Amino acid sequence: MITIRHRYATGLGIAETKILAKTACDNYAKKNPSGIYTLSKDMLAGTLWQLPVSSMFISRSRMTRHFAAMGLHTIGSVAQTPLARLKEMMRRKFGKNSDIQAEMYWRIANGMDDSPVRPETHQVAPKSVGHMMTLPRDYGNLEEIKVVLLELTELVCQRCRGLGFMGHVVSIGCAGADFDRPTGFHRQLKMEDPSNITNQVYRWACRLLDQHWNRLPIRRVGVSLSQLVPDTEYQLSLFDMGREKTIALERATDALKRKYGDSVIIRAVSQTAAGQAVDRSTKIGGHFK
């Protein structure tokens, strides 16, 4: 049995649960009012196996169409197809070198992952910290996009401060709503000095947006910081004498949000029609609590 908590999965007696937990988290835990869902292995036939194959972890739209062409429409149909038979079907579809791919999908559908669940997995220093948001409508106005960009930058910097890191490289990505005809961009820029201060990182993120956005409507926006370094040491600048006060203010704001919720202090632009911070503060990972 495993208990899936939204964004986290705890193994209870089974090592092969991580992929199963990911699929269950996306389809059940996020939609539970508590954000928690308990799943035992004997429940698979009546729960996950009933879901369309598009709900399976890493089964994107193109692979979903390939499965449909093979007559496999649910996660259970993939799981219950004998592995040797699935390999044969995928060889005919993709060629002789598809055995590994076939076994991967078969194991995902059956919730199998032989790698052990280790607590230290979450103790490794992150290589980057990022946040992505799918918007409720198309955003085609630069000022509206910048509102969301600021909210995302604030979330990323808040997480970096909580982890004790600053980032050298800021990255942003934008994408349109039509996945069959993808539009958008993903670009990064190295800042002069590492930072986890929201307004500093936001200025660099706006540079990327101004330079690379092609003025087509977007539906998904992401921001990340990478090349992380500890925030215990940083280069002093004669042109940034207020850094200590800014850091103290942001840490005080972080503490209030941890205690009372993200909506206890918000920026004025988040109250505009473009803002998403207030709405998302009532959700878990973009889903209703």
C-alpha cells in the first residue's frame, strides 16, 4: 500500500511505487480535498487501470495516438498485455529497437520501479529551482504577461531563499495553447551576480521576455534559477547598499507567508485581471484543494 500526498509519495512496504505514485498523485491526490490519497496494489484494476492511457505518466499525445492505433486505450490494457506481446506490437510500429521502450511503458502501467525509495533522494542539493504555470486563458498583452512573470519570479526566489541558495542564471519559457503547432521560446541569461531577490531576478527575466517573445498569445509560462550557490556569501556592491534591508524584508515576508498562507501579502498587480496569485493560493499545484 502507498499513501500519496500531493507533490510527495511515501512508500509503505513496496519499493516499486514511485512511478505508480506519480500517476496516482496526478489523477487522485491533487483532486482530493485533503491532497492525500491511499492506494493499495489490489485497487489498481478498479482505479488506475480504468483511466485512459493519456493519463499514464510520460504518455504524451503522440504516444497516446500510437497506443490507440494498437488497440490500447486504457492504462489497464497496456498493463494486462503480456510483455512479449507488447514488444512484438511495438516492433511492428516503431522497428526492432523498441523493446526497451515497450518494457518501460509496460512497467509504468503496472506501477513497477525496481529502484529503492531512499530518503536521501530529497537531500541532494538542487541543480535548479523553477516554477511553471498554465494560464486560464491566452495572454497576448505584454503587461499582462509581466504580471504572471513577476508572480512566478517571486515564487522561485522565495523557494531559493528557503533552501539557502542564490542563482547565477535566470531562465524563462513561454508556450502557446496549441500543442500540435507549438509556439513560444525558452531562453536563459547569466546575471552579473547571483541573486535570490525577487525584483533583481525579475528585471533580468523581463529582458528575456522583451527580447524573445514573438507577440503570439501564450498559455504557459515558466521561470527558473540555476547555477546555484549558497546565499551565505555574496559580493558587496557600492551601487546596491540597500541589499541587506531588501533581504531582511523578503525574509520577513517569507515567514508571514509560511505562517498565514501565500495570500497574506500580495503585490498590487496580482489584484488585476491578469494576476493569478490570489486564485492559486486557494489551490494545490494549480488544482482545487
